[in-house]
Amino acid sequence: MISRRACFRNLIQSLRTGSTASKLRSSNCYTSRTAPSLQPVVELSPDSDDEYADVDWDNLGFSLRPTDYMYITKCSGGDSFEEGHLSRYGNIELSPSAGVLNYGQGLFEGTKAYRRENGRLCLFRPDQNAIRMQAGAERMCMPSPSIHQFVEAVKQTAFANKRWIPPPGKGSLYIRPLLMGSGPVLGLGPAPECTFLIYASPVGNYFKEGLAPLNLFIDDEYHRATRGGAGGVKTITNYSPVLKALTRAKSRGFSDVLYLDSVYKKNIEEVSSCNVFIVKDNVISTPATGGTILEGVTRKSIVDIALDHGYQVKEQCIPVEEVMEADEVFCTGTAVGVAAVGSITYQGKRVEYKMGDQCVSQELFSTYMGIQKGDIEDKKGWILEID
Ligand SMILES: *Cc1c(COP(=O)(O)O)cnc(C)c1O
């Protein structure tokens, strides 16, 4: 057995020299699955060297399936994070007075690693997630990892868990970076220490509908974000307040909620965890971001693809009436991809939209997927190979 400190030195060293996860495993360097910050290093039997983890790849939904490693680093009294390390995936210790637990000082991100038909492992625009985390950290009074550190950490996490990246076409490894105020505070204020952590889970489709069109409910009672609030950043404080509207809509058979702006209560904003687009007479529109809408990486990518395909794209205010008269509606997000909306219900009225292969959303989605899979040349430098 080797000391904990030597263990992490070895881990970091092996990462620097481009080691593989199996080298990590053979370094006899494991922490327990619980509370890695306190547990002594214990020797575990190495994980199998199989190319794939033992998972039923055909039945992946969007639920947590813990993987082998997570990445963790801290920042206290300064602006820069320590060099991070991979440790066994497991519980973390927090002070009961941690800023994140008491005042919700926290952010999350979401990106995916894919396996291509040729075996290459890829990430899609992780630098965009890094930039968004920086903006969120600024808003939430936290230091943030540099773009380089963020992207490297995502790469390391994906690579160390590569046996959990599904076979081509079966899904992806969802990578979840977290930034949180982990130090203790009692009076309201920024926590004295922050933790940057990344874990991962293999996932399939986000909605239980699979690839079937979504049925959205427009809620005119609950709002997701307010002017001057933090709807434009991925702070954890934006998500539990929508659970009420979301569970109510789901219990009535809807897939998700489409929220309205909180000032006029008449313009659409977005769905609980994805952006929204409408198509009318071949013109594509999406609500303009102005601090109440999360600027999705997928949203931005789909706008670029649509412009490349010669569509007119408008980022503007979209009143509910226009949505009810649209030809097509679709949602975008890392977790959902590009999801067609089959119907929207508002104040008891249900309208249905065009769906199927001839849809604009399908055309854009197939280009987006084609770039990810490598079938379409990546002219924009969106793909980052990790192996
Ligand atoms: C994460 C998220 C999105 C989608 O962002 P992507 O970068 O495309 O994954 C959209 N809306 C909300 C509220 C989100 O949390």
C-alpha cells in the first residue's frame, strides 16, 4: 500500500504522461467509494480491463449510473484552483454550513462524450461550457477554473471513464461539471472555499418519450426566471423552483413545461432544461437571450447550422399567439439533442405541429448529429478528440 499523497502524485504524474485508465488502475492507487477526502487509500481489485462496462446499452435512459472516476479540485483564498486529480467516484464531505447547502451557491454544466464508429472518443464544444461556467461563476461570486483547466478536466474524466462511453449510436457519456461554494458560511456571503468537481454517467434519451415528439404545457402561473435574476446562468438555484410546475405537468401526461416571461406573461422563454425554436413559413425563430434564458451550446450550434443551410434565423421576442400558429416547434439541449414538439397546450387549447422526416428540425438535427458522428466534416472546430 502507498500513501495517499504518493497516490495522487502518481495519478497526476500518470495523467501528465498521458496514461490510460488501465494504467491508473494498475497503479494500485484507489480510494474508497465513500468520502474520498477522509478515507485512507485502500487497495481494491482492479476494474476489469474490458473495453466496455457491464451495462445494458440498449436500455439507457437518463438516469444516474455511477462510473469509476470523478475529478476534483478546490480553490480557497485566491482566484486559482489547485491542480485537480481523479479519484474514485464516491461521496464527498461537506460542512453542514457549506455555502452551497445553505444558500445555493452552485453551478452545473453538462456536456457529452461520444464514441464514433471508428472507435474515436469525442467531445462536442466543451470550451463553450467552460466559458459559460466562467460567466456563471462571476454571477454567483465564485472563482472559476480557467478554460484550459476545465477542458482538460472534462477530457480526463471522460478518458478515465471511457469503458462507460456507450457503443456508437447507443447513447453517450453525460459529463456533469459542478462548481460550488464548499466552505462554511453562516451569515449570507460567498463561501471561503469552492470545489470544482466532475462526474459522469452513461445516458440514452432524456425524455421517456424517446425520440417521439414532445407534448409541452405552457404554464401561466409559475415562471422559471425573472428580469435581473440568474436565469441566464446554469445556477442550481434555477432548477428546484421549477419542480412544482414540472411534476404537475408530467402528472397530467405532458413531457415538460414551456415557460413564459414573468413581466408580460405572454412571451415564451424556454423549457425546464432546454431551449425552444419555432418555424413559420421556413423562417426559424428562437427567443432572444436577455438574462432570463439559458444560452444553450446546442441552441447556438443549431442557429449556426440553420444559417449555413440558408435559413433566415431570428432571435427575438415570441408571443404565445405566434407559437400557437407556428408550423413546427422544437427544443434543443445537450441532454435532449434536438427534440421535435408534437403539441403545445395553453389555457386549455391544444395545437399540433408538423413532425417527421420532412421537418426543418430533422434536417438541422441530422447535420448536428452528422458532425458529431464524423459523417459531416467538422469545419468549425467543434469536435475535440480525447484519445
Ligand atoms: C442546460 C440548459 C439548456 C441547454 O443548454 P445546452 O448548452 O444546449 O445543453 C437550456 N435551458 C436550460 C434551462 C438549461 O439548463
